Amino acid sequence: MWFLRRMLRIPWTAKKTNERVLNEANKRRSLVRTIRKRQTTFLGHVMRRGKLEHLVTTGKFEGKRSRGRQREKIMDG
């Protein structure tokens, strides 16, 4: 929002809500659209990464784990 305030020359000390600033700039903000965009970019990032991240994301992980808390190894810290 700071860039719109700066473009409209609204000081940061002014008691104007973000909604009022958006109305003055004739802009709309969609939370769902922002979330979808970030999810898409993150998914593309994960898919380009190594094989392990890809397998975990797609849910194609085989094998069994023991029940309970996993034991801490020396390398885990």
C-alpha cells in the first residue's frame, strides 16, 4: 500500500485505511487472486527442484515409517 500512498501523496501519518486508499486509486484487491498467484509460483519452484521435493509434493512416496517421534540423529543437530 505504501506505493499507492506515495503516488497519491498521502502521508503515512494520515488516518486513512488501506481500503480508502484503494478507493481513491480506483483499484481492487483480491485476496483469493493473490493467494492463487503465490501458490502457482511456489508450485513451479518446487517442481523445478530436486526429486525429493517433487515426490513429497505429488504424494508418491513409498515405504513405511515407524510410529511416534522420529529419533534424532547426530547430523540433525
